[in-house]
Amino acid sequence: MSLNESIVEDATLETPRASGPPASFLSDLIDACVMECYFREQMLQRDLLFHDTLAPHVAAYAPEASEAQQRDFLTRLHQTLNAPSHPIRNRLLRLTADSPDLLAVIKQEGKV
């Protein structure tokens, strides 16, 4: 299983450990990263890129770690990336407002 598959699985499983604001935030972040794969130029023009900013934060993810350690990692990741001054949080908040004709429509229609 790849790093991305592990994080997606851990962040989106419908279990008590993946509910509430952290799971929602991580799900939105995953959606934004997928959108960047398809609409990089659109997002670049609006300073809405995520991959390069996110990469150093997920580099320490250990899929072989215990469930408790993985949960702690995701909790810390959420706390860090969702801090009021963090660029990831700010880009997520601007995503649909800065691209109402494309990214907002995709987000409104459902999961990427």
C-alpha cells in the first residue's frame, strides 16, 4: 500500500477515529490534492497548489506504525495544517471562492 493510499484509508474510514472536523478537513485536503492532479494550471494561477506544501508534512507518515501512532500522526497533521496562519488551511478556505466556475462546481457535485 502506498503512502497516499494509507493516509486516505486512515483519514476517510467511517469509524469513530475518523469522524468530526479532523476527518472532514483531511477529506477536503485529499479532494484538493486530487483536483490539483487534474487542474494544476487553474490552481497555479490562483495560488491554490497543495502538493509541494503538503509533502514535507506527510514524509514522516509510517504506515507500519500502530493504529494509535497513526491516529496521533493524523491528529498532529490536522492541528498543524489547520492552524489559522497555515497556507494549506487558507488555500482550502479559498478553493471554491477563487474558482467558482470550476473547482466550486466540482466540490458541490460531490467527491472528486
